[in-house]
Amino acid sequence: MPSKPNPFDEIERMFDRMSDQFEALDPTEVAGAVTGSAGGIAVDVVDEGDRFVLTADVPGYDSDDIDVTLPDPTTVRISAERTDATESEHSDPDDGVFIRRERRRTATSRAVSLPEPVDEDGTAASYQHGVLTVELPKEQPDAGDSRTIPIE
């Protein structure tokens, strides 16, 4: 008599497939979602010849909530964090009393690798309508560092 299939075998295969899918994700994307974000910061990087222009969607933040840093000449790091008003700021009885409070702190970050080093001194950033634009001029080699190679 044939044995009955084990119903838990299918569940175990499903968990194995899910585990494989999570392992295949880019770790920088997963780490980009710290709190309150469904994913990391969406970023476009355009090479305009003499500079890179990075455009990032960071809706819901003020420009003061966003930090752009260059940990090294080929990496740009964007971090955004905002803290909603604290309960003490809403303690006026005329404003109402919290029955349930779930919105507190929202933070996200993203590190982006660039194919060439950039000049830190020439960078500029602007933020408008939830879109961050960072202009990163490429590092130019010093003319004094070049040398002529004699031909024999």
C-alpha cells in the first residue's frame, strides 16, 4: 500500500523558497528600511561627463531631516530621520487626548557606490517637493601628477 504524502513537506518547501528569495535581496536595500519605510530610498544616478547627478525620492521629510555624506570619494550616503511631535507637545486639553499613538519615528538611509571618485569640495545638494538632488563633480587628476614616458 502506498504511503500518504506528508502535508508538512510542502510547507517546508515553501519556507525554503521564501528563504532563498530573501537571501537574493540586495543587503543595502534591506538595510535601507530602518523604521517606517517599505524599502530603501529610491535613487537614480546619471553620469553627465564631468559630474554625477544623484536624484533620490525622500518624501515626507524636511531638508533639515536629511543628511548627505561622502564616507569616501566613491560613496554617497543619504540618511533621513524625523520624529513626530511628542505627546507632551499635544498635552493641551483643547487639542484632544491620544487614544492610540503609533506614529513616532521614521528613518531611512541608503549608501550608493559611484564608479569614479568625486570632488567633495564641489558637491551641492537641493531638496524640493520630496526629491533630493545631489550634484557630484568628478575628481579631476592633477596635471602636475602626470609624467611623460620616454620612448626608446
